[in-house]
Amino acid sequence: MKRYRNPGEAIGDLNRAKVRGWFRTHLCGTQRECADELGLSVCAVGRHVRWIRSEWREVVQKDQVDE
């Protein structure tokens, strides 16, 4: 179980997981649509999307180094 430094960090992780899941099932969805359906602000969804993309970049870079 992951340990969080504060409640906000735990909420952020939960919301990021919700955003990730929403975009898995709504491939052409917009950040506005995601925000509306999840009850988050567009700014918050944008932050989570940037975080998720940075995770992807790390995986791609690691795969390129391993080749």
C-alpha cells in the first residue's frame, strides 16, 4: 500500500486514476468532457493529463534505450 504525505496527495492519485480510466474508454474525448463527467475542473484534468503523458514519455525513453 502506498503511503501518502498528506490527504491531497491521495486524492490526486485517485483523481489521476479516474482521468486515466476515463480516457481509456473515451479515446476521442476532450478534457472538458472528462472534467464534466468526473466533476473535476478542466485545469485539474489538464494537470493529470500532463502527468500521465510524462509517464508515457519515461516508458518510451526506457524502451528506446533498451533496444
